[in-house]
Amino acid sequence: MTDYTALITGGSKGIGADLARALLDRGYTVVTLARHAPDWTHDKLEHVNVDLLDKDAVKAAAADIAARHQVTHLVHNAGLIWPNLLEDADPDDITGLAQLHLGAALSLLQATLPAMKARRFGRVLFNGSRAALGVPTRTAYSATKAGMMGMARTWALELAPHGITVNVVAPGPIQTDNFWGIVPKGSEQEAQIGARIPVGRLGQPADVTNAFLFFCDPASSFVTGQTLYVCGGASVGQMAL
């Protein structure tokens, strides 16, 4: 695969970086979009610095990237949690995460969609979350991650006639900086969460990358509008954070 270009938000670390490396290994050109550049380089890797919470900055970056690249794969991977119990939650949390999780994706797709339609091929992917099913302290996070699923289903219907699929990968607890920002790394709490997951362990970025690679594949053209939970069974079994 030498003629695909993937735009990955939050591609500098964690799941995004793991996916970026996997796509580069397959011959893709990869453009990452985040507040910080990756700490590694590749001949076919480009980074664009932008704060995805800033809608005007996102629109400007999207226009710039679309002018220079024929994006075939848009992977909206970036995310923040901002945990709060109900009593401490603020409507501004919902507004902010709605821009990050939903508004940024809209701006990026609007900019890159003409090239996908012209090619009659595209892959639009969201990094959702098992938390869309409900997790304590996740008022804004779970609401906006659930919104991804609804938006993806709508886009899937609109874009199917153009050869463009839209799908969501919804991870459970994955050992990344986002997870360790809530659960201390190496703690007893971390071990207990892993033990409560039906498969008996926490997820790794590669577990999520494998799911993204399936949806990225041109052969997966008959799958659209779907949410795939990569959670070790946590979406069907009992698990409490």
C-alpha cells in the first residue's frame, strides 16, 4: 500500500502513535495533528501542531493539510477525559469536549472530504470509548464519546454511495498516559481493574491498532456505521473503574 495518506489526530503518543507506526510500515504517508510533535521521525511522517480545542485553529490546519495532501484515511484519535462527579461537573466541560471529540472531526472531514469523494474511496475512523456505555465521573466524556457513535452512523449513511466508510473503535481501559492520568501506573487499583476485565488484563495500544487496521483496509468496504468495542469483554461483563 503506497498511495494512501492517513491524518491521525493525537498521533504523537499512545494509541495514535502506535497506529501511525503501523500505517507507516504499510507504506502510508501519515500526518499527525496534536499539541506536541512525536519524539520519533520517519521519511513519510509529517506533524502539524494544533490545539484541537481551538475550533479556528483546527479549521486553519485542516485547510492547510487538505491543500497539500490527498487524505484517504481520517482517524480522529485524540481525546481528553476531564473526570468529575456529577456535583462538580460543569457545562463548559461538555462544550470543550464536544469541540475536541466532535467539532474537530467535523472540520477535518469537511476539509478532506472532496478528495475522498473524487477518489471514490475513504476511511473515516473514530477512537470512541467503552465509557459511552456509562462510567462514574465521566459526564462530559461519556456524553461526547457516545455522540461520536451517532455522528459516525449518520456520516456512514451519507457517505456510503461515495465509497467512504465510517466506523468507531471503542476501547476499554488501555495502558496509555490518558489512563494513567486517572489510575496511577503500577498501582493496586490498576491491577484490580485488569483483574476485573473478563479476559483478565488491561489493554495495550496494539490491541486498538489491530481494530483500526481492519477498518482501514480497502477490503473492509462492506462494513460501515459500526462500533467495535476493544475492551476485553468489559462491554458485556461486569467491570467497575
